[in-house]
Amino acid sequence: MKLEFDSTSSTPVSEQLFEKLRFLIATGHYAAGERLPSTRSVAQQLGISFHTVRKAYQSLVHADLASSRRGAGFTVLEYRPADRHDRLEQGADIVARTVEALVALGLDESEMEYLLQERLSQLDREAEEAKVIFVASFTEFAESGAQRLAEYLGLTVDAVPLSMLEAHQDADYAVAPFPIARSVHEQLPRTDVVGVRTQLPAAAIEVATRLFDYETLLLVVRYSDAIPALSGRLRSDAGFGGQIIAAVMEEADPRLGSLVRQADAVMYTPETARRMRVHLTAAPSHQVLELSISPSELDRIRTVLPG
């Protein structure tokens, strides 16, 4: 299910997002232990400030629906609904306000009942939709890959780092890069697993290919789980045998400026690009480094997935 908001509503966008996220957690769309999409990826998807998304996420933390840890983003906690008495009391207040608003619009009782039944039917249809996940060995690619698939295929696609796969036993389809597809199948034996080829940007490979083995490449990532995967791909795709030094942006490494000046080439992931701008003038060579899925691979996946 897509996150969305009503730009014409008087309710602040952060509150709308909070209510939508609370609904998604309550209905199991986001499972306990699952990491929520990054604030920047949601902000980019909705065309709003990431501060607004962060405010909604913080509201989830205050409501004991999520936890936050520096460098690890926001993680969903086990959903514990209120007891029956409190649920009915809170629900009655919401219904009363809603009915008053509908009456003010001129709706009669039959029209209100029709709208209620229509909405309940829609929820039933949404519950029956196939659950599609995109699995990657590191968080940044899980998020960008899921977003790319969702936009291209018009489906809701959940981003799942390989380390969090256990929480998605209910997935109907899992799209994963070929190197980890077997592992995904073993962990999700009842899920249809679709392997996909990924690629690094040609410009980044060319830069790495031109480096000598005595030279140093600086790799800047948002989360540390990206380091092994991207370092391995650089070495295999470009044949680079020199030293790779990694810096994790979320850990606010104070040596970053110095490392950029000392490196012979700098590569950084898209989610670190904004904060890297101030350092790039000192870099002798730099490239954005991102695993991607080609249009031909997306077309192939389209033939397999529902819709």
C-alpha cells in the first residue's frame, strides 16, 4: 500500500503520515522488527521535506509503535492494541466526529452506510493483494530497488534487507539479486523468488579500472551493511586490487574531509550525495556508486509478477 497524503486537508502532513503508518503497522503491512523506509526515500516519493517524514516517525516512537537508533533508522515494534473498552471509547469519538462531518456535507444514513461498506470492501481487497518484496544484501539498495520496482510495475513493493528477511515469511513474491536469490529461497521456501541481474554505473567502473593497485579508493555509504557488497562488486567488475577505505555517513566520521583529500578516487552512494557535496571539490575524482536494475530486467520481472 502506498503512502500518500491529502494536500487539501487542514490536518498537518506529518499527522496524516503518522495515522497512515499507524494503520499499516496495525494491519501487519509493516511487521515487528522491520525497518521503515528511510525518511529521505519517503520524502522523495511524496515530494515533501524529510523533516516532515521524520516528525511522523518520531510520533510513532512516542506511540511505542517504532524505535529509533542512530545509524539504524526506525524499526517497527510489536503492535499492542488497546483493550476493548479503550478501543470502543476511542472509536466512538472518531465515529461521532466523522458522522457530524458527513451530515454537514448533506449525506443521509443510507449514503453513509454505503460509504462505510465500500471502504470495508476496499480493505478486504487490499488484504488479498499479493505481497511483493525486494531483497538486497544492504539497506540502501533494498530501498532504492523497491522504489524502482514499485514505480515501474505500479505495485506496492516492500524493501527488505537480507538480515531482516525472517520477518517476511508471508511474502508471495521476492525479487532478489542472483547472488543472494538461493539464500532468499532457503529462508522463504513458500515464496516465489525471482532473481534479477544488477549493475554498477559504467562511469564508476571506468574510474576504478584506471586506478593502480597502489592507489586508494574511498567508499562513502550511509549504512555499514553496504560496504562488503559494494567493495566486492568494485573489485570483481573493475578488477581493482588497491586499498578501499570506507566511511559511514550516519556515524558522522570526523575524518571524512581528510579521507577525501587523501584518496585517489571517491565513490559515494546516492543517499550520501547531499552531504558529500561540500567535500567533493577536494576529491581528484569522484562518482556516484549505485547498484541498479536495467529496463530489460524490469521488463522480464513484469512478466512474472502479478498485475
